Amino acid sequence: MADRGIMFALSTFAGLEIQVEPTGHGAEVFAYNSEVGAATPSTLRSFVTAFNTWASDAGRGWSGSVTFMSKWIDIDDAWGVMLTGSASSTWTPNATAQSVLNVASGSGLSLTSSAGVRGTLAHDVAVSNLYKVPVGPGSFGRSGGWRPHVAHKALSRPVLSMILTERAANVLLEGLPSAASPRVADVYHEAASEWVSLQVGAIATARPDLTRYHINIEAQGAEQ
């Protein structure tokens, strides 16, 4: 499934632990609080990146013999995870991991979500008026605050627009309470073929008919 949609940063990852024991190797534990930080909210995308970094570290007992290529997967308009190794493993997620990722203990190549993670949306999102702010010296000063684009566009904030089915709209709106405050999200910018990190503001919802929701989200900022 192609990248698309939104993943909000969640504080519920704090305390998450997953024990991984590949066949023929000792068990080791990915501890979110140690690898990322208990006070640091993560999007599902950044969690997967952190897990892959941990699992691929040269200090792991399976380094050189077992590789991991975990990813996010589309489940009913939301994103779930598939933590995958090249060898069969015994996976033991703690209660927090089971609750946040919708996973259960088991054995096999992968630990896979049975349902989408709250605070995610796997749906096309139109990103408009998004201009990255240069982080180096700007043309008019050294603050990096000048945007080298059409001047009046710099006065408008980015907008995320989507047309959703009722189910997809519910996935988005019901997941908002799970987002950490202030709300930050990874959003897939299809025109640029990349994920960008944005602060998320006001959300406007309209229902033009019984089958569609029009949702616009005001955003601010973007990583360089």
C-alpha cells in the first residue's frame, strides 16, 4: 500500500515494551522509554523507525544473522504495524504495546496489528500552501525566516484537505483525543512524495451528502 494520510503524535507509547526472541538467539527487549523517551510523543512512523533502528543495531545478539524491515500497513482506513524479521521469532508485547498497537503475543516472522492504531488515517490528503522554511541564513537576514516563494503565500498557513467516507471520517475524528498536546502529525505530501511533520490546528468538517465528509485542517510549520 502506497504511503498516504496522517499519523498524529501519541503520548500513549510511553511504557511500551516488546520482547523479541529470534530462533537460535536470546531474547532482547525494545523499551520505548529507553530508546525514545517516556516524555516524547511519537507518531506511528517514528515509532517504526525507532524499532527498526534498535533491532538493526550492531549490539543486538542477532546482528549479522537476522534483519528487520518493519513497516506500517493499511487496516480499514487506519495505519497499523507489521514488525518483521528475516527469521521466525517469539514476540511478547507488554500490555501497553498490546493496547496501543493492537498486537498480541505469538511466534512467526511478524508481529502484526489486528486493527488500526488510533490517531492515524490511511487516506489521501491534499496538502496546499506548504512552503518549507529554510533553516539556514535567509536572503534578507540570518534568521532563516524569509521564504523564497511568492510573497503573499507566506502569509497563509498550510491546509490539509480530504474527502472521506463516513468510516474514514470516524477513524480520523475518533482518533483525535489520542493525540498528544500540542497536536503534531506526520502528513504524507503526495506532490513532494515525502512525509512532513506539521503542527495541527483548527479542524473544519462539512457533510455535503449522506456518504461524504469534507474535512479541512489548518496546519503550521514543516521540517526542512
